[in-house]
Amino acid sequence: MRLRGALALLLLLCIHGGRQGADAARDGFVRVQGTRFVLNGNPFFANGFNAYWLMSFGADPAQRGRVTSALSQAAGAGLSVARTWAFSDGGSNALQYSPGRYNENTFQGLDFVLSEARKHGIKMILSLVNSYDSFGGRKQYVQWAREQGQSIGSDDEFFTNPVVKGFYKNHIKTVLTRVNTITGVAYKDDPTIMAWELMNEPRCQSDLSGRTLQSWIAEMAAHVKSIDGAHLLEAGLEGFYGASTPSRAAAVNPSGYQLGTDFVANNRAPGIDFATVHAYPDQWLPGLDAPSQLRFLGAWLDAHVADARDALRKPLLVAEFGRSRRDPGYSGDQRDAVFGAVYGKVYESARAGGPAAGALFWQLLADGMDSYGDGYEVVLGQASSTAGVIATQSRRLQGLARAFARARKPKQGQAGKGGN
């Protein structure tokens, strides 16, 4: 589709959405109109990053400078969205050290992160629990329930046990109703937050039908929305297909990746506002060479863009992607090729009026954080080539947003004069 056609399509969406009222449209919250994100009535594209460590560094006065530095460098590269953890379960320095009991100092670390993000014009996606053992996750919740006398067989009962679900619902309420000690704004009222994420990479391998996870997503989405109707919500999915689309599962999923998730069905759950996909061909297909992994990446993203457009009719965010420097034969050119491929698919879809709304690379580190490197880290000041690829995508998406915004203005003016 030519840009002219995409602009016409977007005009229709924006005019329809504009009936909702000017005040709501310009309150600083990111919203969804059709398959687009909008901010203050204009298209919003999310070129961004993951930085899971922000809260823990924000809780340490000696490390807060690194939070500020990372956000400042990100803003300088035109990055608009950061995804981070709003969880850390179990242990003395955790956010939640036992069910319903919180470390105030750690919570103030998250307060600091949101305050700094606001200063730098960066929207935040906050994930509420981990599927994995890192930072507690499902395993810690299940252990807490066992300590209270619950008979639980596996960590997958996180999704079904009433006591565990009660613990998690309480955590949701505690985070959403938290009042920031720096800004004085409740999290649920803070437009710095773009969206909540139910879980980082949910999986339920004890029920490959996807029904267990589907029920949990629907229940928890309803709980979030009962507390906070202002923010967007996503499930945290990696994008693996399931029983609702068996042909997709067979043709698109990496071999053996049946994990109890269902990209299409899960993202259709009431309350889920946009879809997510992750992209790690080097992890999922380690036996393939770099060109073959790139071909998989292109097909993987094409399938999800098509399904977000046609089946879900919701925006799609590539919420994690990267290339590890620990891969055999790694080169910086290979990483740049992965970034370029993801960014190209996002821009191609966005320019055509499609659902791809942005991508967040894994992961951004500040200078002096070598011990936090996992192979995927990007330090903008030390990775000039990749930093250039990132900044170029920011400029392209910013230019696209400006073009769409300019296209709306004449139509808005005509509507006002015509008394429509």
C-alpha cells in the first residue's frame, strides 16, 4: 500500500476515534485506535528497549545515576518506550518479600524510575510477574502457597490454585494503586506508564491445549481493568501459535515449541489491548546459520503482523528481540542485520497503515554494568554501529508519525467548520 493510501486509512480511524472527546484524547495516555497506538490524538510508534534492572538500581542511591544515564542516552537516540520489571519476589532485597509484604525502599526505586522516565519523555511498560525463577516468579508464589498448607504439584498451578491467584491479584492491586513518593501520582493515574504486562513470557506446558493459560489471562485482565481503566494491558506472550491455529503452529513455530500458549486466542481475551511477539532465532534455532535464522525471523514477523491485522485487529509490539554476542561466529554485523530486519518489518507495516507499532530490543545497559551483560546487551556509547541502526529507526518512525499527524490537520479543520 502506498503512503497516501495508508494516510487515508489512518484518517478514517482518527476521525472515528476523535468522537471520544478532546480531553481524553490529550491526557498523555497511550491509547489504541484500531490497529494503532495514539498519544494525544496522534499516531505513536514505540521504538524502545528492555532494561529489567531499573528498579533495583533505582533503589540504591549509589546506582541511581546509571538509571538516569541510561534513560538520557535512550532519549538521545530517539527511543520512546522502556519495558522493565515491576516485580521481585522473595528474599531480603525483593520488592515483595512475602505475600502482601513489600520492601518500601525497593518500591521507591520504581518510583524513581517512573519519575526519571517522565523527565526524559519515555513511556514505560511494567511487567507484573515472571514465568521463570529469576526474581522469584511463578515458583516463588507456588512456594508461598505451599508454606500456607496448599498441596501443589507443579509451578503450572500458579495459573489455577485459588490461593496463588489471590496472592497475585493482591500484587496487581498493590502496584496499580501505589502512590509515587516522588511525583505524588498513583501508578494507575500516571500517563508515564504506557501499559501493564500480566507476565513475562507465560508458558503452561502441563496443558498444551492453551485453555489453562487462556482462562488465567481472561481472569487477570478483568482484575487489572477493574482497578485501572486508563492504561493499556498486554499478556506478555512470546508469540507461539497454539490449538486455535494449528496450521500456523505447524508452519511457523520453531520445531518443538508447543508451550501451552496460543498467540491468536490468548490475545483475543477481553481486556487485552495489544499483542506482543518476541524474536530470538539464535536461541530457538541454534543449529541454523545466520542467513537461515534471518529468513526465519522474516517469516515469523510476517505471520504475526498478518494475524494482528486480520485475526486480532489490534496493534502488535515486538516486545523483545536481539542477537547474542555469545553465539558461535558472532559479529557485530550479524546483530545489526537482526536489528535491521526487525526494524524493517515494523516500518514496512507502519508505513502501510498496518498493526506493527514498534520494537523493543533486549537489553539496554548503562556504562560500567559489565557484570549484567547476558550477551544481548547494548551500551549505546560502546556500540556505535548498532546505535546508528537504532537511531535511524527512531528518525524513520518519528518522521512517519509527523506525516500522519500533518495529514490529519486539514480534515480536522474541515470537520470543525462544517459543524459535523
